[in-house]
Amino acid sequence: MLKKRIIPCLDIKEGRTVKGIQFEDLRDAGDPVVLAKRYVDEGADELVFLDIWATQENRKTLVSLVKRIAQEINIPFTVGGGIKEAEDAAILLQAGADKISINSSAVKNPTLIDTLASRFGSQCVVVAIDTRNINAIDKVFIKGGKIETEWKTLKWAKEVEARGGGEILLTSMDADGTESGFALEITQRVSAAVNIPLIASGGAGKMEDFHTLFKQTKASAALAASIFHFNKIPIPKLKQFLNQQNIPVRWT
């Protein structure tokens, strides 16, 4: 069985790591370079960097910050925010990213997924999906969760795979920052419907939440932010716990 991955996420605003609840009320969580180095030392499997304000401010991702972080880490590094065309992705990959993440731009222009997969390979293309349950329907949101789209989450996930997306980063806006547990129902539905890896995001609050996620869904990885940033759950302790629960993780 493939080992499950534990992935910290650096949500970036104005060069600082921030974290909110359900995409609102952001608070400072520290220097992203310092946090990145710490996560490598603690045994994180990968690192995700999302310039969450880039799309809303209609600008490019902070390339200089990406370079600084890439120079300090030796684990797979995914970068997203403000990527609208292949050249944007090329710049970030040259700056040290191993994968690029697209969200709003993919929904607005689905052929971007095809283009990136063709040019850089599907293994480099992560499509982030922000989902919220509206009147019992799981819908896709863009622009940092500000705009509801016509896409239903499950249908969009299948479209992502069909166009060559190599991985899905599924964030439950309902669970985000609540620390009340991952959104198991939508995560299981999406992870069972596609054949590409799925990273579950939103809601992690205790070690048991990760165990439940991996037991009840087909998620390949779990992403979290605040519980790692504020050291509520040290990654080594989490991996030791999961290992004891017979969840396959990279752990020594």
C-alpha cells in the first residue's frame, strides 16, 4: 500500500503565513521560510505554498519568496496562486517548485489544465478545488472562496482528471479552520470517483482526525495548516500515532 502523506500548507498574504477560519478572519502564523525549514526537520512529506491573495489582487505569485523557500527545503514543493498561463507555471518551476497548483484559472479556462499537463507533465499539475455545501449540493468556489460557480464538485473533479490533472487538492470550506475534523463525505465521494491522488484539506484538529480520514476515505494525503503552524500537533508525533494505528506513513 502506498504510504499516506502529511503535508503542511503555507497560505501566504503579503509575504507572511496566515490562517483563518472558513477563508475569513486571517491571522499571522509566522515567517514562511522559517516554517518551511521547520517542517523539513520534522519530517513533512511535502510542502504546499499558496499565495492566497494573488488571484484576488490579480497579480503573479511571489517568485522571490518561492526561490527563498525552495533553497531551504529538500521535499516536494507545490506552489499556487495567480497562475493564469503556462509561462506563469514555467517561472515558478524554474524558481524551485516541483509542482504548480491552479484553482480559479482552471475553472475559468479548463483548457489550461490540458496545456500545463502537455507541457510539464501531469505529475506537475495539481488542481485545487474549494468546495462548499450549498442547499445539500457540493459546489465549487473560486477567488479564494468568494465566488460560487456552476460546477458541482464531483463533476469538476472528474473533468480535472480527464484533462490531465495529476492530483487534486480538495479543501472543504465548511470545515476549513474549524478543527472539527475533515469533511469525510465529500472527500470520500471525490476520492472514490477519480483515479488520481487526492489531498484532503480543511478541518484537522486532532490526531484522530487523520486516522479517520485515511480509514474512511481514499485520500492519498492530508493537508493542514494551523495545527502545525501553532504546534498543536507536531508532525513526528502525528506520524508515530498513525504508524501505531497501522496507517502506512513515512516514519522513523
